[in-house]
Amino acid sequence: MCMKNICLYVFLSVLFFSCKTDPEAAERMDLAETLLTSDPDSAYAILAKIDLPDKLNERQFARWCMLYCRAADKTYNDMAYTEQLDRALAWYKRHGSTEQQAWIGLYLGRSYVEDKLFIPATKAYSDALELAKKKYLYNVAGYICSYTADLYTYTGQRSEERRKFEEAAEFFKLVENERSYAFALRDVSRTWVFDDSLSLALDLMLKADSIVTAMNDSVGMASIANGMGNIYDLMGDMEKSKAGFFKSLDLDAVDQAPTYLSLATLYYNESILDSARYYLAKVTAPTFNSYTLMDRYYLGYLIEKEAGDVEKALSYLEQYREKKDSLYNEQKQVDIIDAEKRHNLVAFARENNELIAEKRLVFAFAIIIGLLLIVWHQIRDRKRLLEINRQQQYLEAEKKRHKEQETEWEDHLQKLMEEMERKAVAHEDTSGYKKEIIALKFEKLKKSSLYKAIKEQCRITESGTEQKLDNEEWKNLFHLIDSLFPNVSFFMKENTLGLTKTETKICYLSFFKLRLSEEAILLGVSPDSVNKFRSRTRRKLCPDQKGCDINEMIIQAGW
């Protein structure tokens, strides 16, 4: 029997035996309610200290659930258990207002999400949203849509996530909740960032910024400034990106560590390692994001690796692994504590010795499974580290072998070039040397990392993923061919045949011996279009020949 079903049976028992009003609990809830706005931390502490709230009668229990979840929302704590919120929702359906039902339904959905039960969470959100829209409760409807969008974020359904954030923005706009409207625009902007629609994302973020700036909301301005910094970073505007991050730091003195990490990452991506180290050193303060302090060690590893300081890089990598393991163990501890709370609640409510014995057995079994999982994880992690070390050794050996082979090829190529020049001076046939030189250069091309990367990019195609080459990749491709075939480079730059930009790309891609479908992937067009581009290119290169390889015609023309 699962834990939640047992809890449900216990709550029904408590409902039967708990009928009297608890004056002390009522007094504490009155005090907590007065503190909710001004001092939510104290309100949460007062509500959390009410002993065995499930013992309260239905009205008091429902009120406790509502106040507890409101306080937990303001203090970033977990919601009440789903079994408790189910019970509270049942009471509000009989005696509460529609707005109370909508709010408790929202909290129920959030509790399901915390338990990673996404289908029940979706149903709870949908039911609450239907109630809110029916009674024109657009403010609570906006929050329901926002949390539904967060659910889609967790499950990776990007288009649905954007749709719900946009719906939330419309609801907040209807009730003139400017602050929440601005945050909804910010969240919509972030979804466009992940879809690489940076201009649209920036427009939305700027609109959100104008709203919170007019409100003089420093917390909102800090959050949105951080988002703008990330967008400008992706757009390649380093100065504006830095300005966004610095503005966020000026406005938010509470949670600065993630912003400092973003700044350090920005400078690392620009290979400004001293500045990257400087801001990385500031990523020490406590933060709401438990992964930030772990990620700083990995960024430190990347910085020192690029700087060539192997000792520091390894030190950072070791600290990263230790922090990762520590975070994992802390999460396991949180799960165990939560399981203990539920167990104690069940034990009290049921007051059945047989059930208590069964629950203790289940709990002990869960502990054993948890320990076995920890041991299994450690063994798996150790194997993973050994595999990483083995791969590193293999890569080092391969790197050395490739370097030796490269040197051997260079020596052989130099000898061939010298012999060919000697033959040319003597007016002897050099065609054989040319063929051997070209073959050797093609062999070098096939061994290059760019050649392998392009072949791999053509082989692995993911649905909905952009596979065509970007400007930087084209630049690298041109440079590789030009370095191997200088004569071809001169011929292509002269462009006496009037080759278009796309036809020039076709010429360079021909050296990779790709199929129509593969070239189509790299160019971002259809195979039929590639076929037409090839035909036009051949006609310009050699109008009297058909079916020849484009790269052969280029080499002949450029030699």
C-alpha cells in the first residue's frame, strides 16, 4: 500500500475523531494571519509549530492549510501535503468561496509538482483555472497559468510553457497587476531565448523592464536586468550584457552569487581569464539557487584548464565532484526527513498497532533501499570516473599519434613539393607529383577534427534542431580548405567566374564528398535546391563537361 493512500485513510480517521475547536490553534492562526504581509517568516514559523494540525476539526484544518500555504509561498517553503490539501479542498467546496477553492486548488497542484506527480498536478491546475475563469477571478487565474507554465518547463514542453505564460500575462493585464504582468513578460521572453528568437526575447524583456522601472520595484528590476544581461550575452553584445549584470548587482544585495557567476562565465567565454577569476571569487555568498555554488567550481576548472594551470584545474574539478556528492546527499537527507514526517503523521492518525508496525517495516525497507541506492550511486560514480580517466589517457595517446602523423605528412609533402618544383624547372612532367600531393592533402583533410565534426553533424539529425552551419563554422571550413589548397584559395578569392555566395559554399563543401542530403542539412535547404546549386556551379566552372567532381575542376582551375 503506497504512502499517500495510507495517509488518506489516516486523515479520514482524524476527521471522524476530531470535532472540537482548538482555541490555542485558533489564536495562533489569528496571529499568523496578521503577520502574513509584514513578516511572512514569523507567520510560517507560528503555523509550522502547531502540533498535529490534522487533529483539528474540518473548518480549522482547512483554514490552517490555506494560511500555511500562503506563508510557504512567501517564504519559498514546500506546500502542505497533497492529502492535507485534498481534505481542505473538500471542505472549501462545501463551505468556502470560489476564490478560496481556486487558491487551494492551485496549492494542491503545486504540492503534486513537489511530489513529481505531474498528471494529478495538471488536473488540479485545470480544475482551479476553470473555477477562476468562470467567476472572472483573473488574478488567481494568472498565477495558476504561471505555475502551469512552470510545470511545462519541468517537462520540457517549450511551446506549451510559452502559451501558459502568455495567458498569465493577459490575465494579469486585465486586473492591472502590473508587477506580475511584468514578470509574466519576463518569463515569456525566457522561452523565446531557448528558441533562439533573441530579438523577440529582448523586446519583451525591455517592456517588462519599463514596467518595473516605473513602479520603482528594485527586486523586479534586478531580476529583469539579469535576464537582459543573459540575452545580450547570447547576442554577442558584451558591454550591454555586463551593464545588465552590474545593474542587477546594484539592485539586489541579497542573492548576488548567480549574477557573479554569470559575469564570470561571460568573461570566460571572451577568454578574459583574469576578469573571469575575479568575479568567480565573488561567488561565495548564500543563494536561493543550490546549484550556483557547485557550478562555480566547474567554471573554475574550465578557466584554469584554458589557462593551462593543470594543478588548479584538477583542484577545482575535485571540489566540484565533492560539492556535487554533498548536494546529492543533502537532497537524500531532505527526502528521508520528509518521509519521517509523513510516517509520524500516519502513526498518530491511525493509532493502530498493526498498521504502525507495518509502516515501520516499510520505513526501514525504504532506509535500506536508500542506503543501497547511495552505495550503488557511489559505485557507478567511481566507475564513471575511471572511465573518464581511461578516455583522457586514450585521447592523449591519440593526440600524440596524430601529431606524429601530421609531422610525417608535412615532411613528405615538403619533399614532394621540392621534387615537383625541380621537375617543373627542368620542364619535365609533374602530373604524377600533383596527384600525389592532392591525395595527401585530401588525406590530411579527412583526419582533421572539422571534417569529422561535419560528418557527425550530417549523421546525427534531431527533430526540431537547427543543423545548418553558422557563420563561425563556415569561416573555419573556408580556412581549413584554404590552408590545405592555397592555389584553390587564390582562385576562389579572385572569383573570375562570378560565383555567388551559395555557389562558393558548394565549392568548398565539395571537398568533403558529401551526399545531396548531407549538404542540404549544412546549408539549411532542401536536397532539390542543393542539386540545382551544384548544376549551376558546374556550368560556371566547366561549361563543356558534365558530371565532373566540383572539387576536381576547382583544383585544376586553381593550380
